[in-house]
Amino acid sequence: MFVDHVLGKDDNVYYALALSAQGAVKGIEIMECWELYSKIRMPAWRAQFTGRKDGELRRKGDIENISGTTLSSKHITEGVIRMLATYALVFAQDAPQG
């Protein structure tokens, strides 16, 4: 599990990213976000990340941008890409295969 933060529309957005032993996204949870009407908290939006691994997620086109919180959704996507790459580079060699 990773905890990270990215810049949202007005302030930092803190999120937790849970990965399987094989490096696939199990879930993402928005921990702190001061944007009052942010749809990034919606389970359907966060579910778009489930099952993605390093190299299987693009900055544009794979995750829906949300009107009004475009920066938050874009930056969370970039953060997840960064965390997946970190897992692949640092931890994947020690992960159980299967």
C-alpha cells in the first residue's frame, strides 16, 4: 500500500493506493480532499483504476476526467502511474509470482 499526495484544484489531495502482490491496483481511497464538490471520491470513478498495472495506464484516455475537478483527476492519475512505476522498479522483483 502507498500513501501519496498530488495537487488538486485548490489544495493537496491525499490518497491511499492498495496493490496486489503482483502489482495490480486493488483499490484507491481519497483520504483528504478539501474540494467540496469533488467527484474523485465517487466509487465508480475510483474503480477505473482497479486491476491496472505498471504500463497499463496512460495519462490521457484511460481514466475519465471530471469537469470541475480536471486537475485533481489528472493529477491522481499521474500519481497512480508514478506509484505503479515505483512498485515495478523497487518491489516487483521481491513479489511472489502467480
